[in-house]
Amino acid sequence: MARKPKVLPSIAWLEPRVRAMRVLSLLCFFALAGLLAAYYLGFADLHGARPWVILLVELIPWLILAPGMLMGNARAHSWMCFVVNLYFIKGALAAYDPNRQLFGVLEMLASLAVFCSALLYVRWRYQLNRKLAGEGEIAVA
């Protein structure tokens, strides 16, 4: 039995959602980077370590993915979905420490927001690309 082709949403439905998720994913992306910067430069007790070095190590994946995220590259957004899971795990570990509980919860929420918005952007971007390529059109024989 042949599978039925999936019905793609209309272009008018997809375009505003793609734009909104791109903006939201960038806002969440920079909000999480700002949260990390504020914590490590202002509040973290690093026991004599240089805060900017720790922050730089934390933000290396951000620096690698930032150009693709800024250009709206769907592949960079999908890689961010993988990378941001590390920050979620780090936030969950920090949430169990009573001294860093608030930071851990905020890091978990911010990384969850980055993950969800980037995931929706990738999904809708690829659906829009498929729709613009003519897939999902009813063929007249």
C-alpha cells in the first residue's frame, strides 16, 4: 500500500511563523549568552579563576554557531538544538546546588527556549522550502 504524500501547510501560513521563530530563536540565543556573561562576570565565585577565561570557554560553541544563526541558516539552527542541550544539563546540575539554584533554573529555561524556537524554525523553514519548490501541489494528469 503506497503512502499518501504529506500535506504541507500553505505558504501564507508558513512565512510569518518562519520569521517569528527566527527572531525568537535569535532573541533566546543572545539572552542565554547574556545570562552566562552576567553570571560569570558578576556573580560566580570562581575561587581565583579569571571570569573572562571561563566565559570564553563557555561561549566557544556560541561563537562557532553565531554566524549561521545570524544568517538564518537552518542547519546552524539545527546544530544549536544539539549544542544547547549541554547548557540545559549544566543548568540542571547547577539547580541542585543551593548557592546556584536560581542561575540553574534560569539557564534551563533559557536553553529550553532556544531549543524549542530553533527546532520550530528548522521545521517550518524546511516545510517552506519544500512548498516553494513545488512539493505538495496536486498534479493534474
